[in-house]
Amino acid sequence: MKKKILVLGAGMSASSLIKYLLDRSSELNWEVIVTARSTEKAQSKLEGNPNGTPKAFDINNIETLPELVADSDAVISLLPAKYHPVVAQECLKQGKHLFTTSYVSPEMKAMDAEAKAKGLLFLNECGVDPGIDHMSAMKIIDEINHSGGTLKSFESNTGGLVAPEFDNNPWNYKFTWNARNVILAGQAGAKYLQDKKYKYIPYQQLFKRTYRISVLEYGEFDVYGNRDSLSYREVYDLQNIDTLFRGTLRRPGYCQAYDAFIQLGMTDDSYTMENSDKLTYRDYLEAFLPYRDGVSVEDNFCLTTGMEKGSDMYNKFVWLGIFENTQVKLANATPAQVLQEIIEPKWALGSKDLDMIVMQHRFVYELNGKTMERKSSLVVIGEDQVHTAMSITVGVPLAIAVKLFLTGEMKASGVVIPVKPEVYTPLLNELENFGVKFIEEEKEL
Amino acid sequence: MKKKILVLGAGMSASSLIKYLLDRSSELNWEVIVTARSTEKAQSKLEGNPNGTPKAFDINNIETLPELVADSDAVISLLPAKYHPVVAQECLKQGKHLFTTSYVSPEMKAMDAEAKAKGLLFLNECGVDPGIDHMSAMKIIDEINHSGGTLKSFESNTGGLVAPEFDNNPWNYKFTWNARNVILAGQAGAKYLQDKKYKYIPYQQLFKRTYRISVLEYGEFDVYGNRDSLSYREVYDLQNIDTLFRGTLRRPGYCQAYDAFIQLGMTDDSYTMENSDKLTYRDYLEAFLPYRDGVSVEDNFCLTTGMEKGSDMYNKFVWLGIFENTQVKLANATPAQVLQEIIEPKWALGSKDLDMIVMQHRFVYELNGKTMERKSSLVVIGEDQVHTAMSITVGVPLAIAVKLFLTGEMKASGVVIPVKPEVYTPLLNELENFGVKFIEEEKEL
């Protein structure tokens, strides 16, 4: 009998997932029901494959969800994360399996017992970060444990960037994902564990307190802390680890420069500015600088931030056009919204540009009296504008998981994330066919 | 017939207000009904005056409010500001006048038309800041306008500090008011107007972007921005002013030093720390410093903040005991709560210490082709531990307003703040009897 896979949401990350499912649909006897706000948009994702069925679905018209779920064997939700609990409740009610790439929310976690009791799998955090990071980290953590080693330190850093060939602006960054999230990144600060001590980095220090790493032949990156690293102690069962840190990767110079916006208050999203649409970019910048009589905005910016006029750092800001008399368009905008308006066209991914996902884990462990360091590094370059590195690394792991589950190669139930060998081993193996291949390096420290 | 004045709340600022009312109660034929959580506590505020009646009232048992309001001619609410709308609604219902020292909330503002229609006065913002600042500023603004001058700039700065004779710690600061508010001060940043341009100062710049002023023979003070100065354009009818700034006063050095806590994230109140009650003060500080292998907490603190060991600035922190191995008591505490635990006993007002309120307005205006500067300065020193400068300056203006209104010397209705001559003139005149006397200085610039 034909198995029906329902895909809710056909946004940026859906393309590679849908392609994976459709490519195997004839062989595995699947019907792939793809939904989007309009049937046309859903249709456009199917590339004429006869096993694909387009349907219109809008999460704001939730009353159509039960019918869609009823007519499926497995549900994939790529909707914004806040909608997953609603979908999960419907799956629970109708006895359907659910697959998402999002973090397990408390609401989702609360459904674990009932899902288990009904023999349902609710697989979450099965994209790139979270997802590939879990799988690749747990593979090595399990290896170290099995070899009798004692893990002392684990750092895991990931970044979504532009591929080196297209990395041609002074910030060495382009938006390969939601621009607003990049503008607001880090506002919650970061927590981590170092030498068994808790460390807290507030937002105003986050982009200052960076460190530099090298990844394979891809050169250097700066790392800034990524939210609450401590939560991974439980997830990865690392209760006795000394150092646990998760970070985000940017090219050298980016963090130090972006920090100027943070220090000046230009990333604040908590209040709206007076008459924002009456300001020019230059006025907007000046509003965050202290008053200095008769001093140009350029000189005031340098005096305030400590930058040198004409330096590489300073030129990043000139290149953004922030000293220019261009009119701000947004009315009643927060500082962060205006900043996004200024930056977004400058950091836009060009129509021929490819993106890049970079991930590196670093483990320090003790074995037979020796202290060893193992690095595991991944770089994925996008194939084209549709099958971006982001779309591949977010969508393909989830698609593989669905396949392994529906073909019976993977068995699990309850609310699950991919940290067990029976899940991550076949997934990581197959991901290598998609260029998702970790390179390991090991040395004695 | 005897007039009944209901005083809701008998906290720190109530003493001078109650004394003022009771002192005049025989002459003016008043009964002053003072409420507190317990009748005993209310009784203790009456000092045996037969015109005082103690009653128990707890805002959490709101059902007793209608009866209290019914048995009064005027209601004074010194309850926390969030409760004023509830009290105001009851006053509206029963046709009673209301007096508070708090900012007019949107809910309060919405009652203006109905209060006016019923001939009721709801007087707000009639303490020190807001209150005395409004009255003393408007007096001069009106004078400048009447003389034909054009006001170009208005700065208004206020601080609650320890009196010079008792100013004997390295921070030159003691808590004369709610400690938690001082620890969290400034988190919303500040907005102001300078040379017709809007200026925004984020929290992470607020204690850096200070300026220094002198007040009479009381020496120097540093000023940091106080929230939204822009709102005063409307309140004071200053639509065409070039510069409008409100600030908070501290002794020189305080802001620069306190900024270290802000920069390190130690004033954050948005999350709780892991195992806060397992930490010593020293551990707590170290948790906010970057990891530096083999570096002492003292050296790390200096490296991170740029302070010099042994400097006056550094010694402020040594004096707080923050490098010591004293155990933190609070469990599940936010960084700000732990900081308060450390600082509160150190900055406590001693049993013989007197407090001080300092206020200075600076006006720049043009008149007959000349640019004039006028300063208006106020310093009030507390009388004793009960009648503190804070209690006098918060409570007496409101008490005078109640008297002026009940004796018919002041007429007004609706939701009002003291910015009109018919209110501020008699109030400022009588305040001089309580040591609340502004000294004016004027010169041509």
C-alpha cells in the first residue's frame, strides 16, 4: 500500500527535503503531499513528479489540519516552531508520526509518555543545528566512552556563511538565513562551563569575547558564544565534563565590527525611534553617538568606538552606506529594524552566490594517561540557489530519518532527538552521499 | 463638619506627610485615617494624636477598599503605583478626590474626562521627582515666557544621596530608597533631545556617557540620563525647545565604577544563575570574567575592566568585599539579586546617618539678543531617621496640596499634575518652611 507523507510548510529549507522524498517515491511507493499557502506555491516545489500532491494550507486556518493529518502516515512539520505543539497534538489524537527540525519545547516534551504509549515517533532537532551537530557529536562522544577515554572538554561551533568563492564584501558575511535573526543574534547572552565553573557572557561582551579557530583548508573563523551551552550536559549525558561550550562562527573581523552596533544601542528592538522615516542613515547613526559640538559624524563615530578612520574596520561601516544621506523608509521602527533596512541589501546573497555551512567539534579527552584532542569538521557548500547548504543540511537529515523510519530500518517511539547510535549511524552514513562528511583530526596535547 | 482624609499605605515616605496632616488636624478640623497592613503599624505612625485613626488595610484584600473610601472626603494613595488605578476607579465611583505622588499611568489618564465631569480632583506626580521638579521648573519656564524670553535648553537633574557629613564610604553613596531600584537603575536606557536632535543612550553606555555639574556649595556631581526626557516636551509645553535632558545625580566616580558591574553583566535580572547559593562572592564575580588560565580573580578583573590594581576605582570593589570568600545566601538568584545581597549591607544608611536630596535645573534662554543661563538648585538634608529628606520632599508637597484643596485655596478638577501657577505657587511658597528652597543663579553666556 502507498504510504502518504505530509509536508507542512514549503519554505526555504523545504526544497532539499521534498526533492529527497520525491526522488525515492516511485521505488518506495510514497505519495508526498506538499502544502503551502497556495496550491500553486506547493505545486512549484514538486517539479512535475506524479507522486507529489500539492495542497493549500495556512496555519491560520487550523481547522483544515485534522483532514490533512488524517490522510497521511507521517507528518513533517517545517512550520515556524511555535506551531509544532498544535500539529503534535493532532498527530497524538490521530495516531500519526511526526518529524521536525526544531528544538523540543516543553509542550512537545510533555507528550513523550503518550506518544510512547501509542507507539508513535515524534522526532525533533533533526536538521543541522540542532540535528547534524547532535549526531556527529554523539558519534564521537560514544566512541571516546567505548574506548575507555574520559571526556574533559567539548566545544561545538557552527556557522551559516557565504561560500569562499563568493565571499567578496568587507564583512565576509551574507544573509543565508533569516536576516532579522542575524541582526538580533546574541541578545540573550551566553552561558557555558569552563574548567567546571559556570561562565556568563552578557550581550554587551558577547561579540568582544571571541576566540579564533581554523577549519580544515577553509581558513580562520571567530567564535562567539551561542546561548545556553549548559543544557547540552543533560542532552549528551556529560554530567562530569569540565568544559562545555557552543558557539557561532563568523569570519575574522565580523564580530569586532558588529560589536560597534551593539555598543551604540543600534540593535535594540525594545522601543521605536521618534520619526524614524524622517531620518537619513547618517542621522540614524548620529542619534546613537554622544553629542560633540562641531565634530563630523565620521569623527564622532571614530572617537566613540575607538576605530581609526580609514582602517579596515572603519571601512566596513563606510561600505554599508551608514554615513550617507539615504532616507530611512520604515516608520515607527526600532533601532534594530532600521539597522536591518540598511544592512539587508548590502549583505544579500547574490543570484549566483552559494552559501556554506561550517561546523567544528573539538573534544579533549584522557586515555591511558594521555590527553588527546580530536577535531571533527564539516564544510558543506550549496549546490545552487534552491539546494543551498542550509536547505541540504536542514532538510536532508529529516528526510533520511523519515525514510529510515517508514522502511523499518530505524525503530523508535516517544519524543526523540537524534542522539542514539541506532538513529545517528544510518543517518550520518547516508548524509555522506550528500556531501555532509565530517573530517576528523586527532593529536596528543 | 470634620473632614476625613484617608491615607492608604504607611511606608517610608508616609511619615512626613502624616505628621503634616496631623499637626494641622485640630485647627482645620480633620480626622486622618492612616492605614497599614496591621492596625498596630498604622497606630505607630500617629504619635498619639487623637485626630488620627489607625486602620488595617491590605491591598490584597481589595474588598475592604470601598468601605474605607466611603468614609472619607479625600484619599491619598501611597501604595505601589500599580494599585493607583484600582483606587482611582473606586474614587470615581464614590465621588472622592485622590492624591498620589506617582506618574500618571495611561489608565489614570483615561479617567480625566469622568473626573472632570464629576468635579473631582485626581492630583498625581506631586512628590519630589516627579513633583517638586515639575513645580520648580514650571515656575521658571513661566517666568522666562512672561519676560519675553525664548527657552532653548532645559536640563533637570535629581539625586537621592547621603548627606555630606555622613558620606564616608568609597562609593560616596548609600541607599536612601529602594535598593533594588538602584541596582537595576538605567536598564531602559535614556532618550533625550540635543540641538533639536533625538539622542538615544543604551544601558551599556549610560554610566559612561556622564557629565559633571556643581551644585551650590555642595561640590560636584556626575549626571547620567534618566529614561525618556522627551515625554516632558508635552508636559511642560516645550514643543520648540532645542535641548531637553533629565538626569540622575551621583557623586563623581560612582557611575564609572558601577559601570563595571553593568559591562560584566552582573546587573542582569533576566535569568537565574546555576547554584547561586553554592558560590562565594569571589566565585560570583569570576563567573562574569573571561577565562584566563592561572590568573587571579583580582588580576582578571583588572585586565577585563581596564582598572589598575590599588587605584581608587579598584579599591571601591575591594571595599565591597566582592573578592572575598563570603558565601552567597540567595538560592536561584539572578545576577542582580546576588549583587544586591553583596552591596546592600555596605551601602546601608547608618542609624545616625542623614540623607540628602539634590536637584538642579539649568535653563538657557534668549532675551533681548542675549543668551542667558539660569540655574535653580535645591538641597534638602534629612531631619532624622524618620523625617528623611526623601520622606519630606515626597510627602510634604502632597500633604500641602491636600490642605490647599480642602481649605479651598486651590481649585482644580480632572487628572492633574502640578504644572500650573495656581497649584505650584502656593505649594512652593509653603515648601520653603520645610527647607525646600531653590537657590537661583543667573548669568549671561
